[in-house]
Amino acid sequence: MKLSICLCFLMSLAFVRPALGQADDAVKWSFSVVRTGEGQFDIHLTAALEDEWHTYSQQTPPGGPAPTAISISPNPLLTFDGPVKEIGKLDKHFEPLFGVQVLQYSGKVDFVQHVVLKHPVKTTVTGKVTFMVCNDHECLPPTAKAFSLSLP
């Protein structure tokens, strides 16, 4: 009986594990900090997408796929200067599946948040990026990726 349960559990892992890793196979995230001036930094959240996969802009319209959402934890030592910018080749097209014009990136997209340190001390920027990836055949459920970066 115990052997049967163990075998069923191991067999289920063979099917669940590939599904859990699919978003990681479609997109690789990197997180970095670039000093732009005295006490000023750009936080870069960069998605490198595999061929045929794309992810969506933060401004994806309602009714469409899940937009990319970036949340940065409050930090009393930081001021956030402006909205998160998107740097990449934006593709706009009508997507019949969703019935709306989608705003998507393929290849690579860099989400950049400019921050200013209020005092010259070391601190950490933490948060997460929630994203959805699709290709011409399927969409994977939204996935969250946490990040933590040290300043300066």
C-alpha cells in the first residue's frame, strides 16, 4: 500500500514539475541597479524572452491578457521618481482571442524605475514583477518573480 502511494506521488511529480517550470523556460529575468548620479539610481527589471514568446505592457487594456505589474516595497529612505518606464520594441496589434488591441514585447524588455536616496546610506530595494507570457499556441498563467537589490 505504501509503495502504491509513493509511486503515485512520484508519477504526479513527473507531470507537475514541467508545468511549474514553463514560465522560467519562456522568460529569464535579471535584476540590476545602475547609478545615474549622486544618490540616484535606475532599477532595471529585464525580461529576456525565448523565441516565439512575448509578455505584455503595464498598459494592457482591460479584457486583454494580464498586464505586467511591478510592485516595489515601501522604503522610507527612497523616493520613486516617475512611473516605471518600458524600454523595448513595443508591438501593438488586435488580438482576436481577447478582442482588444494588445501591447506586447518580444525578445527583450527592460522595465526601469528611477529612485533617489534621501540620505547617503545603504539600503535595499525589494519587490516583485508579475507577468504573463504567451506564444501563438498558448498562454501561461501569470507568474510572480521576487527581487532584492542593494543600494549603493
